Amino acid sequence: MSDQLLTCPQCGSAKVTVTEETKWMVNTGEHYCHSVKAHDSDAKVACLKCDWDGARRDLTATHPTKDTKQ
């Protein structure tokens, strides 16, 4: 993990989630590809504290202090 802490740009919470997207073949059910990975800048993110949602590129990167490390 990075030394940066990604936080919600609206409320500042570090309780944010990221969504990965995977594509599957409709007729066979075979895995096709990971179309969006968790580290992609366009991955969907959501804040569990204030319900804000956006893209990973919208998160605020801060350097964690002793009190904010999780």
C-alpha cells in the first residue's frame, strides 16, 4: 500500500469503497476480462459516511498522520 491516504472530497472520510468491473461472455459464462480494476482512475468509488460517489481520480490524497492510519 501507498503512504497516501485516499479520502472523500466531500466530507474527508477515509471510509471509501472502490468497485471492480469484470466482463463475462453472455452465452458461455466464460471470463472475458477485468474491464475496470480497483486501481484504475475511472473506477467507481463511494463514501460510506456521506454517500458521495464518483471516480477514484476524484478522491483526495493526503499523507496520513499517526492518528489517521488505519
